[in-house]
Amino acid sequence: MGSDKRKITRRNFSYYMRVTDEVTGQTVGHLMDISTGGFKLDSSTPVPPNKDFRLRIDLTSEVANKNFMVFLARSKWCHRDPVDPTSYNVGFQITNMSPSDFEIFSRLFEQYGSNTARKSTTDHLWK
């Protein structure tokens, strides 16, 4: 028995998908990593942790029969990107998503996620 912590399946996101704040219309960032319960964004500005957002993701016809989905998520952490010092990596945990939108989110994970998730110091996207 190894000292393996429980790992949540995640994939690096290979499709550039914009995530906006549904309330303000501002771009929060772009998906870079996705898991079954959260995701990581690449953002041009820092995002304070433990802030609740109403987020919108514009969808493609490959994953959904609608143009966008809206759900609630909470920012969990924010770090300066190790490669690009002008951008930030932000971890989000999904806090409320309709079952039909969760199906779409799962399809995003299946279709656009890559299995080559980099090893990082963050076991969970939202930790």
C-alpha cells in the first residue's frame, strides 16, 4: 500500500475556452485544466480566493445543443503562472451546477481534456 492520496481525475485542457463572469460580463479567464469537480483558469488578473462567482462558458456544437451554460463556482486559490509572470492560475470548485449542465461539463472533460496532466504540487485543482 502506497502513500497515494485520493486523486480526483483531471485532465489538462487542450481547447481554449473562455470563462466569463455572468454578472459583469468580464472575462475571468480561459480553461487550462478540468476535473470532475472543478477546474483551473489562466487569468490575466489575480482572483481573490473564496469568492463566489456566477460563471458562463460559451459552448461548441460538439458538446452541447445550446450556446452557453451558467453555473456557480468558488475560487479556491490563485498563483502567479510559473512560466508567464503576467498571468495567474486560479483554481475553482463548482458549487452549483444543474444536472444537464454537469453532463455537458463531463463531455467537455471527455472531449477536450488531455490525459497528460502535469505533475504539480497541487493534488486537487481547488486545494
